[in-house]
Amino acid sequence: MDRMQTMAYLNGKFTKGKKAFEVINPATGETIASVPDLTRSDCRKAIDYAHAAWPIWRDTDTTTRSRTVRKWYELIVANKQEIARIMTQESGKPLAESLTEVEYGASFIEWFAEEAKRAYGETIPPPKNGQRLITIRQPIGVVAAITPWNFPLAMITRKVAPALACGCTVVLRPASQTPLTALAVAKLAHEAGFPQGVFNVVTGKDSKGMGEEFATNELIRKISFTGSTEVGRSLMAQAAGTIKKVSLELGGNAPFLVFDDADLDAAVEGAIAGKFRNSGQTCVSINRFYVQDAVFENFAKKLTAAVKKLKVGNGLEEGIQVGPLINNDGLNKVKTHVKDAIEKGATLLTGGKVKKNLFYQPTVLADVPMSSFIAREETFGPICALFRFTTEDEAIAMANDTEFGLAAYFYSTNINRCWRVSEQLEAGMVGINTGLLSNAVAPFGGIKQSGIGREGSKHGLDEYTELKYLCFGS
Ligand code: SIN
């Protein structure tokens, strides 16, 4: 069945805009489809629809809300092959990875359909006889969600599913590079039976104007954004005008520490998983590898051998593991980071070149100087930058020497070290002897300038509710 949907979704209807823009396949440069190029004023209309729908959805019983959300999950799973193909075409990620993302993305919907039933309040022992103190959780209202291109489905579902499940209504703006996955799942939400106006999807190129509308419109009570720290900072400043609740999932610069007591084969496996997922274009991608002196050469050799085996190409082809970068800006950043590291003295162990068009060879650089751009900035590409360290304290200091604090990883077989290092790393999430840590049941989010709030887990629902305190007098 063709699940490609090319119209925006407003007030329960699929609508064309006055203008359209093209969605390009980064692997081939071909146009896949045209979608509505909606404006800031279309966004305002969508917010009005979501606001009108809010009382109806808020007052819908939890069982009905939970079942509707669950139905959406079932429809996505039933159509996962088709959605994965759409995702690969617009994002470039290998088909196997897109399928994994559809399942990962759907798992947030399944999880929050259940969690909505458990939006518990509490009873509090009163300080005076006769009083009764209670808290209840209520949906916050109209939610604006702004999502990136690197996870065209999962970044949507981990915002939209908790919001809808607990009784909020939503206006979503998906990234203009990857609107087709969003529209395909909007069609399935329509089929699942959400009332009109409860979920709206506005596609458009005007990210600045639409973001500003979301952040300043009084009817929006909550804004949830995944993307760069720079844009997150600006949305937060704009949202301050109407004191909106904000959730921000921003940039990272994840360190990966390999201690001399690590299982090196396991560390290489974790490194490949944590570095090359989506060609290194994830916020939790490893950006800096710190390897202890005694195992540096051996780790570098094993990692280089594994990197050389990675198959690069169009994600629709069988066996491809690394797809293209999303666009020329992404490619140029990778090129600049590699050139800069080599000029400053790093040794190139493999890769280091554009393969063709937006495809960059998986690369390993050894003995990268701390003055390199790659030590400070998120590369968002298939580059492994290896730095040396001697002591544990030095490794922790280097890992924490960044304004970001999203994910951190390390490998060690010493249990005391595992606890010690986990507690000292300044990150919202720490992977211990693993390079992959995301799932629907655990809290995803960062500290420092990597963001505010948590997605997934039981905490992910709190972001879309207000805690109200009721005090019954004697
Ligand atoms: C991200 O890159 O923002 C999310 C990655 C993940 O969910 O693992």
C-alpha cells in the first residue's frame, strides 16, 4: 500500500498550501515529492484548531485516549516497511536502520499509551488535623513540537505520544528535509481516530517564522524542540515572553573513554554502533574517543580494521551500513573538521575523503590535538577522532571539558571504576560498556547546554502535564 502522503494535516483534513517545496533524496539528489510550504499564518490557524480541540480531548476519558494512541502504534507497526522506505529516501539512512527507527519510534507510542493510565497524583500527610492535601496531574494544553531530520519518526513520537496520551493537543512542525515520514504517520493518526484538531502537522521552509509563532503565541502552553543549541537558546528566550514550559533536546559532544582494563573487542563493537548510526548524525553520536596510553595502538588498529569493513552507499541497497550526509552544509562541516585535525598534527588511519556527492568515507584519525575543532564541536559525521590520555582523572577532565552534557560512554571491566566514572561524567546519560543507550523506557535528555527536560520513561509524561495541589480545609 502506498503510504506516501504529501499534504499537510490541519484540523483533521489533508490540505495543500498556496506554495510547495521539494523533498530531495540525499543519496541521489532526486526530488521525491513536493509538500505544502505553509506560512506563519497557517501555523497560527493550526494553533487555533488545536486550541479549539483541546477541551474535547482533555475531557475524553483516559481509556479512550489510551486506546486511540495504542491504535496509532498498531497502524505504524503494520505499515513499518512502507514507512521505513519513505524514511530512507528522505533521510538517506540505511533501510535496516530506518526499520529499527520505525520500531523504536513506535515503541514511544506504545509506552505512553500505557503511561497515560498512570498519570498519578499523590496524597500528602497534612500538617494540621482535618486538612486533606492532594496533588493531581492535568494536561498542560496546546503543545508545539519542532523536530529534526536525523530521526524523522522517533523524535516526533517521543514528543507527540506523551502529549496526546495525557490529553494535550499538538501542532507539529517536522524538519523540511524529512516531512514525508511525519505526514505518513499523520495519515495513520487520522485512521486511528483522533478527533479533528487534536493533532496537526504544518510543513514549511520558514523555520524561523514558524518557530517564533510557536514560541510567542499565547495559546501554546508548551514548546518541545529537538535541534541545535543555538536555535534552542533563541526559542527559549522567545518563549520567556509568555512563560511557556519548554523541553529542549540540543547538541552533544559525546566522549567515549577506553580504559586499559577494557575489553577492546567489545569497545570496538560499541564504538561502531555509537559512532556510525545514521552516519554519525545523531545528538548522542560519539564525537571524541579518549583512549588510555597502554591500549591506544591496539584499540586504534582494531577500530580501523572494523571501520574499513563498513559498506557505504544508497540506503535502499542491500547491506549498506553508512548512508550520505544530509546536505552540503553537513558535508562541509565534516570536511573542515578532518582537514583541520590533520593540519594540526592528527594521523589519518583510514578514510579522510568524500566518496561521491554527499557520501563521506568512514574515517579514523589518531593522536588528534586538543586544539582541533573536533575536540570542541559536534562533527555530525562518520569520523572517529582518537585522543590519548594517561590517568583516569585526566580522562574525566577532558571528557567534561565542554559546554555540552548529553551522552557519555566508557569501557572498563573494573566495577569500582565503573561507578566512580559514571558519577563523575557530566552528562544526562552514560553508557557503561555499551555504545547504544536509547529506548522508550529510559529518560533521554541532557544537562549543561545540551538541554532541559527528559523524553521517554515515566518522566516523559510529566513534561506535558501540570502538577496541581488541592488543599481541603478542615
Ligand atoms: C538524537 O539524535 O536526537 C536522538 C538519538 C536517539 O534517540 O538515540
